[in-house]
Amino acid sequence: MSDSTYSQKSKVQKDYYNQTAQSYDKWHVDTPSAKIVDAWNFSNLQKFLSARNERPVSGGKTINRALELGSGTGRLANSLLALSTEVYGIDQSAEVLKIAQTKYPRLHLTCGEVVNLPYENEFFDLVIINGSLHHFFALEKTFSEAHRVLKKGGAFILLGEPSSEFLKPYNPFFYFWLLDRAISKILAMLKKTTTSPIPIEPEAESYKPWKMKKQLAKAGFDLKSFYTYDYFVRHNHKFFLKLYPWYLKLENRTLAKIFPYLGLAISAKAIKR
């Protein structure tokens, strides 16, 4: 992608999130199913980091410095304070960052671009991206910058990036998605319910899982864990929410092993060589 094309797409993303900043948490963070997935991902992250560090670095913390790329309103970055002595976040939306700084004053937040991180080489023990990479339009440069600012042996984590293999006719789980959408529309028509429409997000990327694995290796990372999840559509019905934490664990032990690349969302955990 040329620099001019990247700049254009980056500006569209920045303008959208600046304009919708006040609704960011409502749309992206506070839905019950999203909270359950976030808790599951964070638990997996804790286990991964704990397995690599036999002793806490200080005050019970697992690491010294952590960085979230595309930190949004700061929910995940704030959670990282349970694991890291210092937590940094960078996002290109100034309006979203204002909310994050007000909510979580302990975070070190910067408005900037992930393709040109304002940090020293080998500064962080952990760099994490939670469902934001597909808005950057700069996968290789993002991986390169993450590698640069990570210490040798530091962890690079990807959570919730969309797989391009999910909405394909050869993916059996795609048809469950279609069926769910059809049933949902029919029920909405019968109930005559109306909801406030969420503005359509600007264009974003999706990734071929096996290609992403190669790109991580090319960037200088040793892959330790790679899988997809969300094989079936999430719901926020009370009955579903009760089963959802159990289902995520079961899905990871079964479907993710049998169909490793066919889930909707990609998760990767890697170490800088």
C-alpha cells in the first residue's frame, strides 16, 4: 500500500472515531457478550504470561512495561495494570483518548500512529493489539514497529482480528451465520421492533490466518499460540450469556483444533526472537 493510500484510509478511520467517540463504549465495549469474550481473552493472556515468568518482577506484577496499540477508551490497557508496573497506550483518535485519560488517569496515553511509534527500541515487555489491527491498514509496518519497541523475549499478542475465511461458501460455519441473520430479521419483523442504527464503520481489513502466521515469523516473532474463535454468532440473551463462558472453553478445545482457521476471530501469542 502506498503512503498516500495509507494516509487516506488512516484519516477516514480517525475522523470516524473522533466523531463517534461518545458512543464508543456503548457500541464496542459494554455489550454483555463482548465483556465475556474480553474476560476470557484476558484470562488466557494471564496464563500465557505466568507460564513464561516464574517470579513476579515487582509488587506481584508479571512484567514492567506494557503497550496497547489502538487502545481506544482504555478498558484493556487499564486491566493490564494488574499485570504490568507501567501501561502505555497509543491511538490515533484524540477524542477517544480524552475519554480514556479521564477514566484511567494512571495510563500513559499518546495520540499517534502505530506505523511510527514514539518509543525507544526494546522499551516494552509486552505489546498487545485487541481487535484494532484491521483498522490500521499497515500490518507489516505495525508488526515491524511492535518488534522494534519490544525487548528480546518480549510478548506480542493479537486478539480478535477478523479472519477472511469466515464468510466463505466453503466454511460450514458461514451458513449458521446466514441462518442466524435470517431468523433475527424475521423475528424483528414479527415483533416490529426498531433499534437505533449504529453508523456503518469505515472499510477495514481481514486476514488469512495461515498468511498472518507467516507474516509474524517474517517480522521476527516465534509463534507460541495461534487459533480462531467465535465459530457461531454471539448473542446477548440472558440464557446464552450464562452458557457463553463455558462454550468459549469448549470451542477452544474442540472446534479450534479441528477447524483451526475457520472461526471469525484470530488470536495469536508470539515472542520476539
